[in-house]
Amino acid sequence: MKRIVIVGGVAGGASAAAKARRIDEGADIQIFERGPYISFANCGLPYYIAGEIPDRSKLLIMTPEGFWSRARVRAHVNHEVTHIHRDRKTIGVQGPDGAPREVPYDKLILSQGARPIVPPFDGVGQPHVFTLRDIPDMDRIADFVESAKPRTAAVIGGGFIGLEMAEAFLHRGMRVTVIEKSPHILPTLDPDMGTHFEGQLRGENFHFRCGVGARAFTPKSVLLDDGTEVPADLILLSVGVRAEVELAKEAGLEIGKTGGVKANGRMESSDPDIYVVGDAAETTHSITGMRVRMPLAGPANRQGRIAGANAAGGKLIYPGALGTAIVRVLRLTAGSTGLSSRQADAAGFSFFTSVTRDYTHASYYPGAKPLLVKILAEEGTGRLLGAQAIGEDGVDKRIDVLATAIAARMSVFDLESLDLAYSPPFGSANDPVNISGFVASHIARGDVKTVSPETWRPGGEFLLDVRDPDEVVEFGALPGAANIPLGQLRDRIAEVPRDRPVVTYCQKGQRGYLAACILHGHGNVANLRGGFIHAKMCGVPTEKR
């Protein structure tokens, strides 16, 4: 009888146990979990605190009794693994009674996850300062909200969990401030997208302080590095997580440069009889091949499945992580997949970006909402490297399509002809994914010369604004731009100089592109990608008319 022992439950460990049982009905499979719950929906914790999930029991996915009855897996809660003895293939375990014992294994799977980083700020140990990792953390926060009735909350860290918790606190009636040391929230997004998302979320009781860090906590406030103070009856630390690798280190397993336990494609550590999955595992990025650690539930589940299968005798391979992620905050959703511009640059890619604005479904059908899509593609080949999207609806669908396209090593040219489902309530005849392919393909083929507002600033070009005059008055313009509406351009083409570079632009990009097509052969003409809106997002100077 093969003995498979798993350290840690939740996503990776529970998935590993279930898959191992499906591969080997005769194996002895045991899980040892330090906490009181073997498998729970950790991604659902903010939504319970917000009151969106009213039944706490819904978060408990599997109990030890359920695991035994369903899969004959022996799950031990409140049991801490203290040592790994690789020489005799046992682990040291301490249960609720405090008595140590040794448990033998043939294959060992580490699924210990990561713990929240707690910076050494003054006042960090106060009772109104929390982190969120598990059910007990959730219960402590929920109890404090009920008993103390906090009126203000500060969230330190503007990542996915931080924003979900900020929304939860707002739903519970608090005035919330998100404090993010990076220049914008969601630092995994490109600056233009992150800044836009942040700007759309600001409200009377929903504030952001970016580009500044916290340095101390008082009973009623957060003191910031710039000397200012943010009121806070409740403080949540969400500044990142650190992999739990102490057991692995003591056992002499190789630790990777990201701080996780180094794993190969089979999810084996440097010891082929010990596997590692989830937040504590260092794997590879599926685009760059670089070593990464992805603290996300999706990869943890799939890695657990692969490790469980292989520990039981299977031959599955993990292809690497893509990092697809999504977050809903108030009315808006932001999603991303693949590489950001910063990551693509660090990996040595020569790439370009395109930005499109469309509607979630046919604009004439009621309820259509704006959808902003940005894609990154490799220069020369047009291969997709990454995508980001922001909108009130339909972000999940488009990001999932683009993640699939990236995994299939598709190019922007492939996006042009993707045959996607269409009916007016669901999409358009040309889906926003198709539209993003059209625009990016124009750039890749060089059909029309373009300039990117992320890197371009006016420098003596003739700026041609082809919007209608009322748009110019309402939204402003680039300084010194001449306004010739697109419908009049052919009749007024003589007003466009041939002896200067010309940059065309409109509100979103399409009319500027059409203007550049009209002016083809008229000289050195380029269209401003994403139009006036994206130029403002990227900090290009504007003026009111």
C-alpha cells in the first residue's frame, strides 16, 4: 500500500488528495492541516465579511468526515507538521494533545501556502489591526465589525485582496481609504490601466492614497510617510504574502530565487519523493519560462491535481503559470492575463500595445456598457503576450478568451478571425476581442503609422483633432491642435501641411485611424493610439477650449 502524505489542505492539498485517490484506490492518503478547517473557500472570505455570502457554512467545502466518506482520505485538522525526516521518509506531527509522533510516507506533498506579510510598523499589534488568510481571521474581522461598529477603515495595499476587502468595508457602512505604495492600485496592471481603474472608483466614501506608504498605526488612524494621517477605526494589512517554506528549508529542499520551493514540471521538489504546490511552489511562467511564484487559487488547484496524480503513479506535467486574474470592485471589473508591459520589458521582449474601447454587447441593445481592452503583442510576429480589460460587464468573458489565445500561442492576426458567439444581448458581430485584433493587426502590419501615448509627447508635430467641435469644447484638446472634423477632412485637406509630421487623433482612436487612412501619401502621418481619452490616461498634456 502506497503511503501519500499531504501537509496542508485548502486548494492545493485537498485537490492533491482527491486526484491521488482517483488514480490509486488502494493508497493510504492522509492530510495534516495546522488549522481547524481542511478545505475552505479562501477566495470567498471578503464576500462573507461584506454580507454578500450570508451563510458562513457555505465557505466550508469539505470536512474531515466528508473527505473520509467520499474518498477514504484521512484528514487531520489542528495537526502541525514540525519536521521532515527525509533520511527515513517520515514527518514529525504534533496534534491537539501536544504529543509528538512520526508518520511514514512514500510520497510527500507540501501545500502549506503563504502567510500575510506583517511589516514592523509601530502599533501593528493593536486589536483593530488585522490580516486575512483563513476562516479564523475572517471571524475575527467580522466579530470586530459587529461589536466595535467602526466608521472608518484603512486598507494597506491596493492589490486584489486589498480592494475586495475595501469594497467589503464600504458595504458595511465604513468610509474607506486604500493606501498603496506604488503609483496606482493594482500594480500588476500597466500604469495607464491601473490609474484609469482607480479614477473610476473614487467616491465620497471610497478614497485612495497612492505613491505613499504607511509607517505607523494609532488607535484611530494610519500615519503615512509623507507626514499626513488617514482616519481608521479598522486597519487591514494586505501588502503581500510570504511563502511558508520553513519545513522545506530545514529538510534541505532547494529554495528558488522567488522564495518558493523550486519545483519541476511534475511538481517535484529537489527530492523526487516530495512534491510542492500552491503559494509555496516556485514554478515557471508559461510565456517567458522564467521562475515565478503565483499565489493564486487557480494555479494551486491545478498544481495540486498534478502532484496528487504523479504521487499516485501518474505522469502529468504542469505547463507553467499564466497569471490570469480578475477582481470586481463596486461597479467595475478589472482582469488581466499574461505579461504586463513591465514584465514583458523585463523579459526582453520587443513589443507593442494597442488599446480599444467598445461595448460589452451591441450598442443598440439596452444595457450596453463601455469595455476597455489593452493587449500586448510581440513586434514582428504579432504573438500575444498579455491582455488587460476594464469594464462594468463582460470583462471575464474577454479575458478568458484572450488567456486561451495566449496559451495557444496565437497572434493578433488570429484574433481578427476568431468566430465568437454573437447575439445582441451578448456581444457584437465583431466582438471586442475581434476589434482588439483588428487594431493590433493594423499596427503589426504597418497599415497605418501610429504613436503610443505611453511614450509619445507632442514635439512640433501638426496635431489634427478630427472630433466634432462640441466634443472639443466638452472634453478639451491637445495643446495647439487644429480641429477639422473627420467628415470635412477630404474637403479641407489643403489645411494639413505636408512639410511637418502629422499626428491625428479623435476621442477613442477609430476616427483618428480613418483620418490617417485619408491622409495616406500626404506626408509623414501617424495616428495617436487610443485617442484623446487614452492620451489623458497616459499623462499627455491637454487644455480646455
